[in-house]
Amino acid sequence: MESHAHCTSRRDFVKAAAISAAGLALPTIWHTPGAFAEALTLTPRQTDGPFYPDHLPLDTDNDLIIVNDNITPAIGDITHLSGRILDSKGDPIRNAVVEIWQVDGNGVYLHTQDHHAKRDANFQGFGRFLTGSTGDYYFRTLKPVAYPGRTAHIHFLIKRPGAEEFTTQCYIKGNQQNERDGIYRGIHGEKARESVTVDFKPIKASKTGELEARFNIVLGATPGQS
């Protein structure tokens, strides 16, 4: 796939700080070097699919619910999606660009070739976040819905200096469509499947039914790295 230039926004870190202040603090993984590494499961690499946006939106920050300065939010279940980018030893990876893209509430991608239904113009469809020293990322997005022929999922692309780009997908825990999805079934090993199957659970403090989901991505060594 083509390499896409990235940019980051001050809004990325402002929103993450706001979520933490609201009581949705991003969890931190503590580990003992060596011992904890045995318990880590490398995140399986998955296809990026045909619908990486062919025209990126002007707004590419980490809030996919509001586009630019519009006041009308996207339709769907608002989800606070967070996690950490880690190496195989459990150490955080900083300065990694995390990109996500997914269908809107109507099951439509931000792509000119996807026109099986009307796209929700109020859903950004794509977002970016640059990790800091803790390896954390954060997005405000929608709980994914099914696309024709696919179970509900969110695409992830990780870019880091001097390393090959890494793509994967995350899925909804308990979604019965998962077992009928060829790409999901193609993941070898129960632990590997579990590592990309995420619990989208209600936020107790939310009065509007918002959800939270936690997806940590563990990357293996890149060829040429020690």
C-alpha cells in the first residue's frame, strides 16, 4: 500500500487529557522485564483491506465523532477506544503513529468506491494519534458495525521510524458474526484471536450510554533490529 504522510494535532493530547480528567483514565501496564514477556501474545498482522481512505479528510485527529467544527455528531454508539503500543518485551513504543479507519453507522467506508449505502457525512471515518513515552493512544469513535460480508471491526495501521508498517484489526467480543468471518477465522491460535477481540463495555459514569474499549497492540522485532 502507499505510504501516507502523517500529521498530528494539539487536539489529540487535549482530548486524551480531558478523558483522563473525566474519570476515564487510561490504564497503565506495569511489568517485570523478562518474566512478563513470556505472557505477551504478539498481535497478529491482518490485511488492511481495500478501503483505506483514498482521499483523506481535512480533519484527521483522534475524534472521529465530530468533523472539524461541526456541531452534529456521527450516528452510532460513541466509544472511547484506547490502548498501548508495546514491543515484544512489554516496553512502550513512543513516536508511533496509530491510524484507524472503519465504517460509519450505515456500514460505509470513507472511500469513493464504497457506495452501497449513504455515508454519514458527520463521521470522520479515519483518525490518527502519535504515542508518547507511555505508548498510549486514544480515539473517540463509534462501536463498529458490520460491513456486507464482514463482521464488525476497526482497522489499525501502526507507523514507526525505521520499521515496517504494521496493520491489524480489532473485533467485538461476543459478536456471533466473528466465527463466520473468513479473516477472523484465518487468525491461527486461540490466544492470537483473543488478542484482537475486544470488550466494548458501558461506561458506568456515562449518562448517554457511551462505551469504552481497550486494545493493546504488541509488535514483534523488525528485521534488522536487535
